[in-house]
Amino acid sequence: MNHRHRAVHQAASLLLDYPGEGWPERRDRVAAALGTLPGPETGPLLAFCRATEAVAPLDLAARYVTTFDRTRRRTLHLTHYTDGDTRRRGASLAALKSRYRQHGWVPAGGELPDFLPAVLEFAARHPEPGRAILHEHRAALGLLARGLVAHGSPYADVLRAVRATLPAADPPPAARDLPDPLALYDRSAPVPYPVPHAAGDEGVRR
């Protein structure tokens, strides 16, 4: 995973979180950082920033709740797409939490481990295991993206950027014998423009 992909994951995490207190500053900081990283993945994120620039924070917060928290067809909790409300989902959440703990990371604000902004932040901080989790849930990401497009939501651009960082399909068998380029990645590098989570940014969650 290259530096631009880490930046995209961090930016998408920040943009998909609830637009509470400090939202305009958060959006502007993300846009400024992405402006130095041109590429096909960053374009949709910048489009989202432009589309929401003229939207009042309270209006965007209301749209966020309507978009993500009132229907499971557009939920940001990824295991809903694979497990629904079954006992299996509890096991999936526990497995995700265990994978985070292996790397000394806990989602902020008490979020469930399948909350997409949390998954994206983990991917920005720990690229190899984070990309694996996103890849495993690429079908859920596809369903969410289609739901956002059908809803006419600007958040569809954020999903478009995230999906652009992932392979479309598993590599052919011959390619699996090649050395993993992630083994050469410097995971000690700092996370791109980290923004601390502020109290009151949690929003409405299920």
C-alpha cells in the first residue's frame, strides 16, 4: 500500500464520521492535505469536500443521520451486510476486535469494530492488516456504495475513493507466489494528518 492509499483511508475515515463540532475545520484540513496528493483516489474525496462546503453543519448532520442511521441498506456497520442481526455477527465483531488488539489499537468513542470510519482509521495506521479487513468486506462496501448512489448522496464519492484503493478481485494463482510488496513498507511512518476525535463527534449510532 502506498502513501496515497493511507492518506485516502485516513481522509475517508474523517469524512465518514459524524459531522459534529469542528466539522468545517475537519473537512478543510482533509481537503488541504489531499490537494498535495493528486491521483484517481483523491479526486472523489475532494469532490465530496466541495459538495458539502456550502451545506450548514446542522443540515449535514441531519442528512448524515437520514443517510446512515435510519436504514440498514446504507449502514456504516459492515457486518450487517454479511451477518445481519444474528449470533454470527457477534462472533464477527469479536474477531475484528481481536485483530485490532493484536496491533494495540482500539476504536475511539466506544464504536463497534465494524464501523467503517474505525476500519478505515485502522487501515491508515496499520496498512497490511487494515487492507486485509477492507478487502474481506469489499462486497459490503459495494452494497453500501450502490445504496448511496441510489439515495443521491454525496457520500457515494467517499465510498468510490475507498473502493479505488482495493483490488477488484483476488489475484490469479500465479501471482500469489510473488513476494508481498507490503513486506517492504515502512509501517513506522506517521499517519497522514491525524485529527484527534473530539467529544460530541460520535453522533447517532445503533
